[in-house]
Amino acid sequence: MTLYTALRHFADSYALAMIVGLYLTLCLWHFRPGARAHRDAAKHLIFKDDTNDHL
């Protein structure tokens, strides 16, 4: 078995499974219950420096 074949086998099987697992972890990370405070802070972040001087 050549190095190319071994690396190709790894990339086709285990690396793909690791990438899918990492993708799902990162996508679902912000839905965990402990992240509620971070989500609330992030959704109000764009209004942090907003003043009503233009009214």
C-alpha cells in the first residue's frame, strides 16, 4: 500500500466522518441551553452604540 493510497483511504472515510461531526457540533453549539445569554447579547449588540440624537 502506497502512502497515497493510505492517505486517500483516510480522507474518504475517517476524515469525512470527522468533518461531518465537526460541522454538526458547530451548527448545534449555539442551541445549547447555556448559550442563551450569549444569543441575547449578540442580538442586541448592533444597538449598543445607538443614540437618539437624530430625532
